[in-house]
Amino acid sequence: DGGITQSPKYLFRKEGQNVTLSCEQNLNHDAMYWYRQDPGQGLRLIYYSQIVNDFQKGDIAEGYSVSREKKESFPLTVTSAQKNPTAFYLCASSNTRMGPQPQHFGDGTRLSIL
Amino acid sequence: QKEVEQDPGPLSVPEGAIVSLNCTYSNSAFQYFMWYRQYSRKGPELLMYTYSSGNKEDGRFTAQVDKSSKYISLFIRDSQPSDSATYLCATNAGGTSYGKLTFGQGTILTVHP
């Protein structure tokens, strides 16, 4: 089945540690996105990428980094500079070749601090 | 002021009720409107997608957009316990910013038997 796979489902970070969240899609979508979801705040955009080897900061990029070496993959690293990383992280993708299209989401990774 | 404001709820209704979920937005450049449903510990699932004023119907769901008032609504008829979830409205301006969705805060809906 086509879809977006995020792993792991749960992740724990120690102080001063970088952690990487995986996102893979087999929908052949050009664009991929990372969001952070906190209770009562909806989704906030961290980074997005419209093509391979290119990505742009979203509204809350500080303390995060991404790479887009393959069309199917868009990993997110939460660095030690992100002081409040506890949240639900969602990856999405969309097909942009036929104009604006809605985004489709994975089932998220819940990150907590040890 | 947030660009998209959504009634946070929570909303609790009996099974079979008609549910109305609402959002307002401030940016007149927004052209595309979506409603997502999110179950607990899951990612959002697209319910409705529209880019014009008026109504769009899909089964028990009707999305309504009024661009003159900058108001969007989702109606659920004959609500079921399985409709219990968080509902998120989202919008974007199209053009070069088509990748950037702006979300409302989400409305938590509970449908009780």
C-alpha cells in the first residue's frame, strides 16, 4: 500500500543528545514536510522540501535540521539546541506537479525527554 | 492574532446529532481549504478539500466555504461514535506558497452513544 512511514513511534532523548526521526514515502510525491504538534496549538511547520537536495525553513526551524538526499526520504534531526523537544512530530507529503494538492500524513513520532 | 482561528471545543454530542465545526481566517490570499480528522496517537487524515466558495458534500460530511466572510465550516450529519476525534481546518494561499499549510488549533469532538 502507498503511504508515509514514520519511525520510531516513540522516542526518548537524553539531555544534550541529538536524535533523528525517520520519514519515508512511496507515494512518488515531490514535496515533504515536518510538523510539530503540541496540545491545543494545532500543527506548526518545521521544515519543508519541494525537491531533492533542497529544503526551506518553516515557522519553527530553530533547533532542528533536515536532509533530502532521496525523493522518498526526509529525516528530521532534533538537536540538543532544541530546549523543549517534547512533542508529537508529523511528517507529510504532497504531489505538487498538478498545482496545490492536500498533504498526506504519517502516523507520527512521539518524542519525550528522559 | 492567529491567521486561522478554530473553535477549540471540546464538543460533546449524542449519536445522530448534526455537528458544526467552524474556522475563521484573516488572510484574504488563502484560496485552498481542507478539513482533517485526527484520531488519538495517529496522523491527520484528509476529509475534505475545496478551493471555491460554496458547499462540497461527501457522504455525511459537508464542507462550506464563505470567502467573503473568511469563514469555513464542516458539517457532520448523523454523527457516529466513530466520528469522535480531533478535527483540524487548514488552508493555504496557493502560488509559490502552496507548500505551506496554516492550521487551526483543532476541535475535539466526542459523540456518545
